[in-house]
Amino acid sequence: MKNALKFISIGLVMVILLMSQWTVNESAEAATIAEDKISWMNTSATVQKHYSPGPTSSVSGATSSASFWLRDSALDTTKTASTTWYFNNNMGSDIGIDSQFTLYSASTTGNINSSTTCYAIGSGISCGGMQEGGTAASSSGATFSTSNTASTSLSAISVVSSATGTTNTFSELVGWNKDNPVFKNKSAINASSTVVATYTYNIVNSYASSSAGSWTGNKIVKVTSSSDTEGEWVDITQVTAPGSLSTDDEADYYNGSVILSKDAGSTTAGDDAVWVQDGDTLTVSYYGCGSSCTDAVDSSSIISSTTATIDFAAPTITVASPLDGTITKDTTPEFTFTVADSASGFTATAPLTYVSAYVNMCKATTTEFSYANLGSKSMTITVALTPGTNWTTANTGTCNDGGSDRTGGGFNVDGTTVTTTTTGTWHGSSTNYKIIVSDIAGNQKKIDGAAANFTIDAQAPNMTSAITGKKYDADKDTQAPYTLTGNDANDNFSIKVVFDESLDAASVETTDFTVDGVTPDTVTVAGKDEFTDRLVYLGMANEIAHNSKPVIKLTGAVTDRVGNSLNDKPAGVTSGTDNSGLSTDGIADKVTATDGVKPTISGASLTTDLIKKSGSAVLTFNSDENMKDNSNTIAEVCTCGVVLGGGSAGTASSTKLAVSLTSPTAGKATFKQTSFSATGIYGIVINGKDVNNNVGNSGGTKITSEDVSSQFTTTTAAGANAIKLKKWPLADHDGDGTLHDGVSVTINGVAETVTMSGNAIDWSESETLTMTFSSQVLATDTVKVTYYYVADAQVVEVDISKPTVSSFSPADGSSSQNRRPMIGVTWDEDEYAGDTYTTVTLTKAELKDPAGTKTDVLANMSTSDNKNFFYRPTEDLAYGDFTLTVSAKDSAGNEQVNKVGRFTVKQRALTKVSLLPGWNLISLPGTPTNTAINTVMASTPKAETILTYDPTVAGGWLSAVRDSSGTLSGTLGAVDAARAYWVYTTNNDPIKVDIPGYEGGAQQLPPAISLVKGWNMVPAVSITGSAIGATLDSDTYFTGLSWTRAYGFNTTTDVYSSFIPTTAADTSVVIGKGYWLFLSKAGTLVP
């Protein structure tokens, strides 16, 4: 069995009071409790049939409490106490009649006061102090209280005086009652007498199984649930009445409570909680105290019990109208919703006990509710204002979100303020509604905030402005935030009309407008973000003249998205500037278009497109209308040149080039190297500003969606990326002082947000633009850049830098064994992005030989591109050091003089083929300059016999033997790279031979060795100049041959080594060695 709950504390009483908000009246059931009965109820003395363990928004272990009251007079008990007064021998006189005696609760001794007629024991009594001497007075019965006698009210008293030995002396006990423990004597009390008062009093009874209480160890009440069948023994306390928490020592009612917990761990004995789950039956059982309430012996018989149901589930709310996000022109919309709860439900006769509704923080009054369905499980409710009152009408009383003193009127909804979003613009502010519903168990559901908003648009659209010369270009501005003019493009056949809110595009037709009385040919409704469907572009059949300001009239009707209509004036309306005069009455005013036709800039021409130090170029241009000649900055918009460029890292900001007008429609500007001093390329965009401040420009050419995907070979994190672009110089296409708005990026067709900062443009040969991406780029993504560059006619290149030598041939400081090397120089004149002047004129080429002789070789130099200059000597150069001195001049006249390159011609080292005493199977890696056998073998006088196998000659073998004169003679007269050779020698002198190799220009063909079917004796040749001893893969070396086996020979061991074709890599073929090779069919060895 589990231990009972601890004695209820003041804190738990507060919990009960707080948790009572979760227990709602089920009915107006009578609050009386019969003798020996127990009932679940709340502090309003209303019977409870359902409980929730706490708000549905709480965590899984949420708790609340359930309270009960019972009635049983047998639980009331009394206690007995006594007080004794002893006469004080020091008093010297008797105690007179009608002296007052006061009972005292504590077990305390004390003296009778001799100076007054007030006799009390203990400190703090108002009737006087203490006096020394005599026998002390005393009191027994520690629980009696004189400070709160209502909690220990007297039920009987008997007083005896030793002076008479009877109780009669105090039989009247003047002034005594159950809550006033004071009495007076009716006869004198002699010296040495005693007075004894014996009395019975009530106490506030509390019963607890283990904790402190009046009667500890009594298990009186138990609470269980379907989920927690073991349950909890619960403390009870004597209270005034059902529903009351006030203690009373004379009442027959008792109260207790238990914590309800969702936590399955709340099944431990003595944890003050019962575990409950949704749908559980909660049972409270009263056992009583058995044969005695003071013997701590528990009763096992249930006297009374009652149940309630646990309800976890919150009610549901289904809104029929207005749905979240609704925008309507109806100023009295239907506010209808259904609340439902399948468990504890509602009391149908008092629906507003459970439901409240707010609009714009204004609480609906009781008279504004009506019900299509009113049941204990479901209610369909409509909130409607008094007929004739709009939701936009001001409220009476005060509106606030938590509670409301609103008494009537409307809900003060704003239906006219302009609201802008990323999907359009309309009148009216977003308004919140809120519905709160609780079921009988106290579970609450609320709809408000982001899920409960609507807008009343109570105002028709208004035509606010118009401008000529503008058409819509959806591709012009592809990145938010969008602006009113961001997608405007120049078109002298179009007029842009602006409305103050988004229109229903389907309601707009050409016949709804006239332009100076002429109906447009086309109409386009467009815009992005807040400007969506606010911009109407009227296409005209005839070009709109410069400086024209036509009148735009609405001759039909257009509506906003919710159907508010802007109409032509009705018959009889004559007030106002045109049709009415007001922007809020739904009647259209005319608007006079401003001149938006930009001047057309043409005929741009430069006197030169390349300037040198201190040079200049004059730019002239024309306009098709008069321009303003002003000193405005670029930001202020000027008639000027807008320059962007350079030759190194630079910002995306432009520089002004001043323009002077040579006539109202023509201008010129002088581009000076002293103002734009750096070597580099500069693009000039011309701005022309007309008298109505429209700005036309010339020079920018658009590149749409240049694919730069190949520059992202791996996944690249979001951040800065330097993108190489093809067209230069980059252009500030609209002349507004910055490049930023002229560059956009897409990744897989989706616009990417990019920014530029610092020196974003690399004007050098790198030709990159650094942009910070907001997204990562995958290697598989398609990345495209749209940008502008300046057309050639408005590009100036400044060159004050000398050309530089990028390389010499032979390389500076190198050496060559080639006695007829290619001699040349390569110049670098590509100095900046988009450089079109990259060539030079060679002005000097002088070669100094090892003897110090200088030869002018300028006329010998050839070039195909005026960048690379070269010649090859027709005769062998001497061995030694050479110096090539060159000078060159670029297109701007900048000359670089006497640049020097040095190289050395060295005698070629002899190739050494190692030999060991005995027979050696060798080959030459290349053909010698002289193949005569005695020349090749000159370094090996001890080589006595040379053999080779050639199946194409009679006998197959060719040989040479050294005779007595030391000369090799026989059928073998030459040694070359086409054969392998057996060499017999008596020492290890190597073969030393001059092999020129297969260098460029060398006068020999690469080898191609014909082989026969069967055995062949083959060399190991290297056309790439591999060193003697270098190894080759056999299958690679014998590519194209049908070979089955090969043998090499080890002179040291006199053993053959065999190898066969294999797919695995090997090192079987060694340069300088010879091999026997068997072919299954004839072929050609091509090393």
C-alpha cells in the first residue's frame, strides 16, 4: 500500500486555487454533501465530472490538482485541559469577588498578580506582570489557544476552589463562553487557597497517513486512476463547508486534494501525485476511521466513493470565414467558426462560458454572438455587428488583447492604409482575429497570431501618375529589392501609368484608357514585388514626341484584386479638376504624363583610341533633342562622360569626364592621359540630360547569360569568386556611377544574390570581376553572368608602359649542344584587360659570338604576329658564349631598348655504352654521326669481334674481327641504331660515340626497323634521348609487333633472361642493350 499524502500546506492551498482555472463547472449541481458522502468539486462548490492534468501546451509531465470534500460528524474529536492557580503568600490579603481569571494554553507556570484583579499565567497576557514568591500557577493541555480560540473552542468547563472545597463557588462563571476563556469568582479566595479550572475544547481535525496532523497514521481517503490503480492516500482537513478551504474546529466537512500528473513516473508511494492518461476514470474513496479516530487503526471498508473522467484533448476550432490571409472588400464580413470537443465538451446552455472571440484586439460582446448549432459537443458560432455597423467603424469602450471593455461599435479595422508586400500592394492593414475556447475539463485551444489574419480593402485603386517613353522589361531587374523604375526600358511608343495598389490584371483593357483622346494599341499590366500589377504600360501606334506631356484618362473601369472599382465619371459629375477630385471615391481623375522620353545619343566618335604619355583623345557625339549643359556630378545626373577602367585592380565606381556642348544637340569631351594616367583600357558611357531631366546614354552593350560554369570545377562555398569575363572594358551602362546594377548572376537559371566590394574589377590581363555569392556553387551547376561592356567607338586605351621581354630562345642563361639553334625573342605587350594593341616593332637584334664579334641580325628575324621574332643560323655556330641584344617599340611609341639574353653553345658529349670482358649484347640508342665500324669502336681497342644478325642477308650473320694492325674488318662495316650487336672484348673499355639525337632540325629520320617472322636481333633505341640504362615497358616498346618471347643477355653471369608479353607494367627493355625477339609474323619496330 502507498503512504498517504502529506498534510496540506498553505503552498498547496495556493496551487489548488491556481489550478482551479482548469476545472470548469459542468452544471449547476447542488453543493450539499450528505452525511458519510464524498464528492469531487471545486472551490465554487460545484461538482466536477472532468479534469485535465494541465494546459495542452505544457510539457509531457504537466500537472494540475483535483479536490474533493466529504462529510462525516464522526471525525470530530475533543481534548481536555486544566489550569491551577495557587494563592501567593506574599500578597497579604484575600482575592476579592469578581476577580478575573484567564485560561492559558501553554504548559507554563507563573504567579498571580497582586496589584490587579486579573489573574493569568504566562507572558504576553494583557492583565499584568508577574510577582516573585509563592507557589507558581500552572496549566496543562498544550493545544488550547487563547490567541485563536475559534480553532479550539471550549465545549465544557468546571472550576473548583479549595476555599470551599466545592464547585459551587464558581458555578456561575460570569463572562465565560466557548470562544472567551475568561471567568470571575463569586466569593473571596483565602490565602493559601487554590483554584482549579478543568475544561474540554474542540480542535481542527486533520488526518494524515504519515505526515504531521492532529491524528497521524490514519488512512482515511484514497485516490486512484485507471492508469494508477495503486493510487495515493490523501490527507484531509476539517473545513467550514463544501468548496471552502477555511478551517473550522466544529464543522462536519473535510477537504483534500491530489496532484494529477501526465508523468508515468508519478506512481511512487508518497509522491503526492496520481498518474493519469486521457480517458482515465479518477476515483476518490472514503474509508472513514473505523472504530476509533484516535487509535491509528485503518478501516478497510469503503464508506463512499465518486468518480470523474480525465480529459487531455483540447477542443478544436474550424474557421469558416474569414480564412487566414483573406483580403476582402466586404466591410461586414462573416466571422463564423465551429468549436468541437468529443470528451468533456461544453454546457450548451452557457456557451460563452467557454468561448470568446476578438477582432483587432476588440472582444465581441455577448449580443454579437449567434449560433447555428449549439450542442454539448459542438457549437457553430457567428460573430456579427449591429446592422449598419462596419468592421472599419470605431469601437466604443476600450479594446485590448487580454480582456476588453469594448461595449459596442465596430472593430476599428483599418481598411484604407496602403500595405505593401512582396506579392503586391493593397489598401487596408492586416488585422488579427483571435478565438479562445475551453472545454469543461479546462483544456484550452486558441487561434491567433500568424494563423489568423485578414485584410479589409475598403478603397478603390487610384491612378497616381504617368510617364512617357517607358516600356516593361522583365529581364532588366532580376534581383530584389525591386524599385518603381527598376524594370523600365526606353521605348518612345509606350507610356507607363502608375496606380496606388495592385490591379486585377484581367479587368484592364486598352479601351479603359485614352492618351490625349487616342486609345492605346496595347496594354500590359506588370511590376514586381510591391509593384506587382500596379504598373500599366500603354503601347501607342505612333511615336511619342520629345517633351510631350499627354493627358491620360480612364474611360472605362479597372478594379483592384478584391473588386473595388475605379470608374469613369458618372453622368452629371462636374466637380474637381476632371472627373471628381478625390482619390478615395472610386471615380477616376485624369493624370498628365511627365516627359519620360530619353534623348537618343548617337554619332560617338574618338579622334584616336590609343593615347600615349601626355596625349589626349577628343570624343564628340550628338543628341536627337536639346541637352542641358551643367556641372552636376554623376550622382546628380549630368550631361557628361562616365568613365570606368584602368590597368590594375579597381573599384566598381565610375569617374566623370566633363562635356561641353557645341550646340544644344551636340557635345564633346577631351579624354586626357594626365587625368587617367594609368596604362589601361577605359570605357566611356555618354550621358545626355534633356531639359526635362531625362537621361539618355550611349556606349553600353549587353552580354546576356555568358556561361562561366567551366570556372567552377569543384564545389565552391558561398563567398567571393573571381569570374573571368570575355568582353572588356566593363561598362557602367546606365551612367549612374556604379557597375553594381549592371551585373547579375544565375545558378541553374535562378537569380543569385551577388555583391561587389573593394577592388572588385581586375583590369589587368586576368580580366576578372570578383563577386560575393550568397550560395555555394557545385561543379555540376550552370552559372551564367549578364553584364555590359563598352562598344569600340567609345573605348580609349592609354599606354605609357614599355613593352617587356617575356622570353628568349635559347632561354636566357641556358646552354645547347645544337650548333644551329632557333634564336629569337618573345615580347609581352598585352598589358591590361581587352588590350587591342599587343604587338611591337622590333628595332634592334644584335648577336655577339664567343670571339666578341657583333652581327646585326635584325633583317634575319621573322615574325608572324609581331610578338615572337626568330631566325635559325644557316651555318654551325662556334662553341662558346653568345649574347642577343634586342629593342622594340609598341604602337604608342613606348620603346624598350637593349634587353639582353645569353646562351652557350656546347660541344655534344659522347654517348657511352658499357662493356664487360666477354660477350656483350648491346645496341646504340641512336644513330652516330659517323657509322663506320672503326670510328664507332675507336674507344675500344680490346674489342676483338663484332657480330650482328640480319636475316635479310645471305647466311644471316655479319661480322668484323680486329686484325694484326688493330683494324676491324669483315662483312660488318658499319654500326648504327637499326641493329643489336654481339661485342667480344677483353677489358671494360666502353664504346664512346657521338650521337646527335633526334633534336628539332636534326638531319635524321626517326627509326623504323623492319623485322622478319621468326628470330630477330633488335636494339633498344630512344628517340626521346633517354639515358643509357633507362628502362622501358616491353609491351610499349614492341607495340604493333606479334611477338611471343624475347631474350636479353647478362654478361656478368653469361645467362640469358627471358620475358614475354604481359599486361602488367615491366622494365624488361634497357636502353643500350640488345635483344633476341621472336615474331609470329613480320612487322616493323617503331621505338
